[in-house]
Amino acid sequence: MGYRKFFAVVRLLAILASAVLLTNGQVQAQTGTSYSFDPTWPKDLPNNWKMGGVTGLAVDSND
């Protein structure tokens, strides 16, 4: 076995060993984020402002 293969195997074993040590052997189930409905959102905007899609954006040296 050449040195390249030997060191490749050593690196692989080191990566696997560190992965095992970092996980601590414990796997815990996680629940997703729960959201609740807010009927008061969105609130009316002041000054008869409207919300709409943005199709473009321009930036110059003053921005």
C-alpha cells in the first residue's frame, strides 16, 4: 500500500472517528416551529399606501 492510500485511509478513519465523537451517540427528535394565526395582521397602511410586488430595483451612488 502506497503512502497516498495509507494517508487517505488514515484521514477517512479520523473523519469517521470525529463524527462519532461529535454526535455523542444520541439522536433526539425535534419538532418543527409552530405558528399561530394573527387575524389583526396585516394592519391598514397610513396615507392610503398600497402594497404590491417589486419588479425592479435601482441603486445609484447616492443610495
